[in-house]
Amino acid sequence: DQVDTVKAIVDRRGVELKFHDPMVTMRLTHLRSQPVGQLRRNRELEGWALSREYRSTYRSELRAHEPIVAGEFVSIASLDDNNPIPISVEERIVEALQLQLGDFITWDVQGLPIETVVTSIRKIDWSQMQPNFFVVFPSGILEEAPANHILAAKAQGIEAITGLQGEVVKTFPNVSAINLSMVLESLKEIFDKVGFVVRFMASFTILTGLVALIATVLTSRYQRMKESVLLRSLGANTGQVRKIMAVEYFLVGGLGSAAGVLLSLGGAWAMTNFIFKIDLYVPWGITFGSIFLIGFLTLVTGMLNSMGIAKRPPIEALRYE
């Protein structure tokens, strides 16, 4: 048996076996006693879920990243019971086929029809780097069916990795031994390049915004002078005028950056929720820090631009009218 021999090779080399998943191909033939051919006319059901080839697995327990959200997982079953086999179905397939607990599904497992019943619904974290399956059978059902087997082992160092690959391929030429660290490294390089482009564009956008902000503050010098004249005429002293200007500049910068942050968070949430189907991670420290930083930069720029305005007497400012 190739699986046992490969496991023995992994164990002999002192490499940690992370997981082993058998994978059996099958197709859906009947849903709630109705043939799939008739169900394809039902526009409420997703066509891809009816016609796809399912690659299912079997195991006696579920993993931490696929918790049960409804029903109860049955770990062991038998074909000798003449009862429908209890299965666990992923929630997206449940939605696509409008399944409920207790629904009957008939599968064509490479020519052998198997009647099953939905006894549990799972939610899968698809971001995990391990095989995930829409349908999980209990142990005792598919062990004799032709299957592909996926084994993942964690080897430390390039020599251990290449040595394990070489021995597996030499022993079984039809077995594929893939170094996932190289795949992950290639993906990391791609994501790093994409991240650099995104950060560059973000930095360019921020720089452009700062230039526009500085230009706006500089062109508002005359307006600040008129406001200073009005405040001085009402009895405000130089210190009070400066405090009012400082609060105004900080609020303008802070509120503007807060509005930008809210818009960006809304766009990011929509993208992660509706496109990537993942949870949004928000670095709140950086988020609030950027709001404070933009407000502070606006304050500094505005106060530098307003130097001397608070000290000017009202009569001097009125000469420009």
C-alpha cells in the first residue's frame, strides 16, 4: 500500500506528518429523491453545485477550522445498516442547493450509488493552508473506494525537504512530491510586489493630498487675516486668536482625514466581504494615528502660514479692503 509506505518514509526521516486526507470523486444524482436533470430547470438552485464533480473525504472527526453550525457530526457509519449515510455539508453548498438538515442526497461514487442524509452543516475557514471539502463522510464508508491521498509533512531545512522528495519519488514514480515552501515563497514574492505597488500608490495619493492641503492653507492667508481683524475688533487678544486658529486648523485636518478613513474602511469592508469573502482586519492604532498625524500636519502648516497675522492691528488689515 503506497500510503502506508509513504508514511513509513516520513516517519523514518523524523519528519512531522501534519495531516492525511483521502479524496474520493463522486457526482450528485438525486436531491430529495428528484433527479439532477430535473433540478437543473429550477433557477433557485445553483447549476454549478448540481453538475460539478465533488471531491469528498471521510474522517472520524472534524478539524478546528471547520466548526459545526447546525446539526451533529456522525463519526462512524456502516453500509451494512441499510440506512442513509450521515454526511456533513459545507454551508455554501447548503445555500447553493437550499439544503436543510434531514435532506436526502444520492451520490454516484464511481458507479456505485450511495444514499446519504444531511446531519450537520459546517463553516470552513478557507484561508487555512490545507485541503477543505464540501462534503465529509464518516469513517467506515469510503475506505474501499478508489481514492487519491493528500499527505502534508513539515520538514526543517532544504536538505531534509529534498531528501524526502527524492526518496518518495524514487520509491513511487507516480506519486507527486511538491515542496510547498517554494510555492509559498513564490506567492510571497508576488504579494510583496503587489503590496509595494499599492503602498506606492497610497503614498503618492497622500503626498498629492498634502500638497493640495498646503496650497489651500496658503491661499487662505487673507481670509485668516480678516478673521483675525474681526476677533481683535471684538476684544480678543493675540493668544486667543492663535488658539482659535490652532483649533480650527487641527479640526479641519482631523475631520478631513477621518472622513477619508471612513470611506476607505467602507470600501475595504465591501471588497473583503463581497469579493474575497474574508474578515476585514483593521490596524486601529495606525488608523487613529493617521487621523491625528494629518490633523497635526494641518495645524503646523496653518500656524506657519499664519505667523504674524494675530499681531497685526485691525487698521493694517483693513488697508487691503
